[in-house]
Amino acid sequence: MNDILLPDGTDATPPDYHYNVIARAIQTIEDAGGTPLPLDDLAAKLGMSGAHFQRVFSRWAGVSPKRYQQYLTLGHARALLAARGTLLETADALGLSGPGRLHDLFLRWEAMSPGNYARGGAGLTVRAATVATPFGAAVAMATERGLCGLAFAAETGLEAARDDLARRWPRARIVADDGRAAALVAGAFGGAETPLHLIGAPFQIKVWEALLHIPAGGVTSYSAIAAQVCSTRASRAVGSAVGRNPIGYLIPCHRVLRRDGGLGGYHWGLPVKRAMLAWDSARADAAGQTAADATSGAQA
């Protein structure tokens, strides 16, 4: 499939097509055992021309395939934790910890009351849709107050992802609706202010709130989250709450690593987590370089 361009030059290629290419590229890079693959060799393994693959990859990641391979190594995850593991404290110091100014400065959230959660979502209408995202097909769910679920299906499949979310609120009325949930997801990945409706137990919501403080391009550890919300001895309970996060990527549980820099687990599949971490790093670093170039140009 070639890129689909509208008459004005806008790219209309479905984002999940790009992710499918990226996922295959990531697997090909992994199969190489850490040996960097030249652009033409990597493109050939995917049945694409070098120029087309470079265009697709760079549009998705913000950097070249050669640069992106650096972000996929486990060593990079450890380096991130060493260099950026204090960003939770930095975010708080900069005043980014309030509900109105979260990790990418465009999310706002409110939580369901503990009593309503205990009733299993009774009386709640949840609208569900299948959506295309930068990380493949996903199931999105939303209430009248905001996005309450985003499950990535590249590894689990759409039916399993939908059932997974639905089981969390067994007494809620879930209806198919391609409007509200899909619009919220599209807006979130497009940078629009997006309301989130956190539906979970009180301790889970406390952990998810901590996750919302992790800036894009940053990571932290399970033990650091535990120390922030309760006690370092509660790492296992925190890990369980992280794994129950219903709003993938936007509540960035993929930015939580083991203390030694290992990836740990990910509810929607480790390949998706690796892609998200690398995408975060690539875009954050590209944005930083753009800002540095702009500053340099202004001073010249």
C-alpha cells in the first residue's frame, strides 16, 4: 500500500497501516540480534522501496529508521531511566501536577466516585468504537464525561481488547457508537484537549494520577511510583494497578520500567510498549532539537 494523499497534499493513510509497517520493522530489527540494518536492507525485508519505507517510517517516528533503531535497544531504556528518572519530581517542581496541566499539557481528568465504581458501573452508559491509532487498531470507550478506555489490539485482537475493557464495568450499558469515543481519541493524538473519565478503585486511580505526571519522553520505575503514592514496599500492588490502567498511552503506564531498566510487563503486549517508548523518545528528542535550532537561529 502506498501513502494516500488528498488533493491538498494531506496524508490520509490510516495510522494503523503505518503502525503495521513499524511493527514488522521492529520485529525485523529484533531478529537481526542487535546488528544495525542499513535502510535498503530493512526496506527490502519488508517488501518496500528504500524511499517509501524511509518516508513512512520518518512520518510515524519523527526520525529516520537508522536513528530509531537506537531507541529500540534495552540499553536505551536503561539510559532513559538513569537520565530522566527524576522527571516526576521535575514535573511537580514546574507546577505540572494539577489535573488541568498533565504530562503533555492537553489532558484533563476526573474520577468516578468509589461508590459508583463499587456498583460495577450500574446506570452508566459507555460508548465503544474501533479506532485507528499510531500503535495500530484499538478499542476506545467513552462516557458522557470523557474517554474511559483505550485498549490496543495489535497483540490481543479487537474482540479480546473489547471484552477486557467491558469486564471492568460489568453493570454498565455498553453501546456501539463510532462518534464520541473515536472523536476523543483522534483529538487526543492530534493534540486537542481531551477529557478522561477514570473508572477504577481508589488506589488504582491514585496510581494512574501519578502516571499522568510522567512527561513525554520520560520514564520512571514501579518502585518510584510506589514511593510517591504510598510506600516503596508496595511495588507489587502498584504494578498491579499499573497493569489495570484502562486508558493506554494517554495514561502512560508504558513509561514505567523495572528498577534495573528492564521493560517489565505491558497489558497490551510488550511489542506495543517498546514501540510506544521509542516513539516517545524519538519525538521528544526531535522536538528538543527543533527548539534548540530555533533558539540558535534567533541568537544568530
